[in-house]
Amino acid sequence: DELFVSGLLTTLKRDAKPPVLAAEAFGAAAKLCGVGLKATSWKKAAPLMAALADCVEAKERSKGVLEIRRVDWARAPPYRTLARPEVADAGGGALRATKRGATVTVSVRRGRDKKCT
């Protein structure tokens, strides 16, 4: 639980600045910390947002779509800032590309008919 909260708050501070959809923030936090929301004791977004209600202001845009509007960093629970995961050099069949300043890895594989996909 602490690791996921650290990942979420790090994501909101560094990568996904509010206003942002809660699903996007949770997905980015899961990638950052390596723990999915379902692996925590909250299991879903609504109980987690209720637990963080004193520091995270969220509004329901439409039915079932939460948007994180603002974070009060003075009232945020103590957390440790997580480092971005290192991208391992895949070597052989992988290419590296950048998109909007972020590094992405592109995998290339050959099918039966020798075409690259």
C-alpha cells in the first residue's frame, strides 16, 4: 500500500500534473512502482481516493470517471519519491525511439512470412 501511494504521489508531482484522469495517474503509478492497484488493500480507485481525500481533490467527470483536480502537498501523507525505472538495453531486435521527450522501446519481430511487425 505504501509503495503504491508513493508511486501515485510521485507520479502526480513529477509526471502527470493535475488535472488528470485518475485512471491515467493510477496506470502511471503502477508502472513506476511495479504494483497494481488490485494488489493493494483498496482494490479500486474510489476507496483509495477516499483514503487520500484530505490531500487529493477529485471530481467525478461522468459516471465512473474520476478526475484528480488538485493535490495539497502540505497535507499529503509522508512518501518517498521513486526513481524512474531504468530501461534495459534489449539489444538484438529492439529499436529505441523518443516521443514527446520520453523514451519508448519499440520491439520488432519477424513473422513466418519474414515481414517485420
